[in-house]
Amino acid sequence: MDLAAAAPWQMWATFAIILVTIVLYALDRFSLELVSAGSLAAFLILFQLAPLVDENGRELLSPQVLFSGFASPALIAIMCLLIIGQGIFQSGAMELPTRYLVEAVDQRPAVVTVTIFALALAISAFLNDTPVVVMFIPIVSAIAAQGKIPASRLMMPLSFIALFGGMTTLIGSSTNILAAGSYTAITGRQIGFFDLTPLALVLGTAGIIYLATAGRLLLPRRLSPDEIRGERESKQFIAQIEITPGHPLVGKGAVSGLFPDLPDITVRMVQRGGQAILPPFDNFSFRPHDVVIVAATRQALTNLLKSTPEILDSMMAETTLDVEGAGARAQQLTMVEAVVAPGSRMIGRSIAQIGLHYQTNCVVIGIERRSRMIRAQMNTIRLEAGDVLLIVGPTSSVQALRADRDLLVLEWSMTGLPAIRHARTASAIFVGVVALAASGLAPIAVAAFIGAMAMVATGCLNVRQASRAIDRRIFLLIGSSLAMGAALEETGGALAIGGLIAMIGESLGPAALLSAIFIISAATTNVLSNNATAVLFTPIAVSAANLAGIDPEAAVLSVIYGANCPFATPIAYQTNLLVMTPGHYKFRDYIVVGGPLIVLMWIVYTIAAPFYFRMIGAI
């Protein structure tokens, strides 16, 4: 009480600004960017009109101090890790292992599902959770469709498991980086790369057991209302592959009438000179200058473009992908379906005659016609109203097709294709960043910045794609949260709250103090955000630990673990929002499944943390 009475009135004004900010975040009536910027503006006005000075007359909370959060190495590291994650996603570096897993789901669905969740858990330990979940959503969706499993049974566990993995290393989550950076700024001490791992493994194991048992019973069984797209995925497109000298299919033959190098694709005819070769293809192998007419679903053609794009190189060579000097094939390809409109000028003309690639920089790689089976070279087929064209081109060119009155673009079908040629480069950059940070050869911010620059320099991303990976909401939220933390620290607010929490340690012991810090952080992260919670509570935890006479690192780790428990609301963390639509969840689903999980994590932490911290001499 004496401390509160001696505190400057600016401390109470700081509390008021933070409280209003938290309420506005929770109400979600204004954009997160506006609330974050407004909070920072309030602090700037407060300390401009009523400066806070020390005994030497030095201004403690000048605009330079309040704005310094935007130059924080922790913030720069987070932004750069987002760019690296986008490079991994954009390059399709995960395509090869995940394609094998999806193909194996028919034989061992349970084993494959567990393997994919284990893969997501391991990757999220070294990569930001958000791009990990973005990469795995389509994979989990494919498994759900093939295994006839409602997506609602898998999507929320995917988000939660990525969060479990994210708390195991220092770079696994932006929460960890921010809290560690704030701890270093306050105490001058650093948290090691694997200091989070022991207790995180205990918490993660408890969480996985919960999801496999009680949590599995609480997950909803909700089917997707969208049956239209599922119907279209089974439709067959006619496509054409030209075998040029040096083509990957030269010399490849059929096995029992099927072509192993063209998985899930039916060869309907091979045009060899003036001869049309029809099935069955016994003792047959491809030769240069063959024209192969195939029937395939959109998914099969997509997989072919991802795995061996050289097979369709003769077709894709008609597009120009050089963007702003970024190098050939730097821009992302996009695939879309478009219907030939009634009255279109394309009706009665062939693909070769309309010259779509000259007009739009896009190419037609397939035609679907429901009325009859077609055995003819695709470029010679005369189009009819209602024909569906499968079109591939640079994203900007595909989007421009919306204005074409001859085609009706099916917006829902627009999907990006990874630049698979850069997969190895992106993987090598990612491994290099992790090795630099884990070995201590370079700080995380330095390693991440070098990695982000390398992603752009090697063509895994172009400048526009890299800039889109930077989330302005996270940037403003973190920058303003660091300003809040500085205001709390300098006005004595952190010390005052820390004193209240330290009373728990004085009366009930250090174990109760760590337990209280964990559950307060966990509760706050579900209504505020994990980043803001980490920044706000780190100085408070340090003050409480100093007053209670325990190692401040134990208290800060409690903040980190608690802030990594945003399970009870979809707005608590980005990955929860990402899986909400594909999982067909409602707000209450997160409370029903995530609420008990938070309580379980708190109980496990309350039991395990004292043993661990006593063992390492922290309490």
C-alpha cells in the first residue's frame, strides 16, 4: 500500500490506458490496428503533457522510448520469421513428405494422422506456429476427406498441437521471443534456446493425452455444408502433354496398362505422327514428339505440377513469370476454373485459335465437357458454351480474368501453386537459421534477418510476397505492447502489481507464486493476445520474483508457458482463427474443448514446475 501511495499519478493513468485497451481488444468493435495505434497515441500524449523525470531531470518516457518497441530486435526477429515461414510455404518445401503421407492414408489412416500431427508438432518448435498451420490445413483436409472423417475432429487439435510445439524452443513462438527480449532488457540476462523445453514437453504431453481422450469426446462432429466443391473435385479434365526431346517421360512405359509416372491420371490416346495409339498400352513407351491426351481430376493435375512440373513445361513455357527483376518463375502460379460463357467469342474456336496465352499470359491445361468422352488433341477441340477450362498463370494475370466477358471465373476454385523448384533452397535456409540460433553463433534477430534476406535473394519469394508476409496487425500490436511494458516499468506499475502477486509467494510459498503467474497469464492471453500478455506480464513477473526472493527466470518462464495457452477462444490466437472455417467451429466449441485444457495445463504446471525449478536451483 505504501508503494502505491508513493507512486506518481502517471502510474494510475497508465493502468487506465491499459485497461481501456484490453477492453477494446476484447470487444473487437474496432480494428486491432486502430486500438493498438490509439493506445500508443494515448501514452505519447500523456507523457508529453506530463513528463516523468528521474532525480537527474532525465525524461524517462520520451517519444524515443515509447517508439523504441518498433525497433526491438524481438519484433524484427518475429517479422523475419514470418517471411521465412512464407518462403517455406510458397516454395512447397513440405510437399514431398506430406504427399507420401496423404497417399498412405488409405492403408493406415490412424498411423498417418498421428504422423502428420507429430510432424506439425516438431516443425512448430522451430518455425512460427501460423505458417505451420497454414501449411498443414490442406493436408489435414485431404486426410479428413479420404478417411471420411469430419474436419471438425482434426482442425482444432492441429492448432493446439502447433501451440504445444511452439512453446518448446525460444524461436517456436513470437510469445517466447518477446518475453525473452523483455527479460533481457530488464535484467541483462538471457533465456537459452532450449531452456523452455523440459517443462514444455511435460505440458505438451499432458495436452496431447487430453486431446486423445477427453478432448476427443468433446470435439464436435460437424460436416461441411459445401458439397458443390466436393462434387467438382471428382470431375475429369482433358489435358495434353507434349513429349519434347529430354522430357522426363521419354522412355517411360506402361505397367499393366497404367503409367506409374502419371499417378491418378488416365492416358486416353497418344498421337504419334499420323498414328493415334489407343488403350490398352501393352509394351508401350513414350518417344520424343508424342502428344499424350490424358484425363485427370484437378487435384491430380495440381499434384503433377507440384511434384514434377517439368512434365508440363512445354505448356507453362507460354507464361511469363519474371516480375520486377526478381527472376524467372519468381511469381506464384495460380490455378482457377472458368466456364465458357453463353455468347462467348470463344465458342466454335479451338484453344490454339483463341490464343489465350497471348492475351492474358495464362494457359489452359485442361478442358472438362460433361456431354461425352473426348479423344482428340486438346488444342484442336472446338469450345462449346458450358465447357470448363482449367487455367494456370501468374496470380495477377489470373485475377485479371475476372474482367473477361468470354469467361465466367469460378472464384472459389482459385488456388495458389507453390514454386516447387525452390523447395530445397528454402529448406536449406530454414535449417541454417535454426542452426545459427540454436548454436548461439548469432542472435535470433540476426539469424532470422539473414534468413529472410536469403529467401528473397534466392528467389524463394519476391519482394511483394515477402512484404505480404509481414502482418501489420502483429507489428502494431507488439510495438504498442512494448510501449505499455515500458510505461508500466518506469511509472512503478509493474513493481506495484508484482508486490501484490509477491504476497502470494510470501504467504503460500514460491510454488503458489509460479502457479498464480501461470494462470493469470493464461486467462489474460485468451481475452487479450499472447504477445501483449507476454510483454505486459514479464516486467510484473520479474518484480514479483525479486520481491519474493526467487530467480526471476522461473517467473518469466511461467509467463511464457501461460501466454502459450490461448485455447479457450478463437480470437486468442491466429491459428485458432485459421482452423475455424475449415473445421466449421462455433465460438463455444473453443470454450468447451479449450477451457478444460487450460485448467489441466495449470494443474500439471502447478505440480511439475516446483520440482523442476528446485532441481535447477531457481527456487
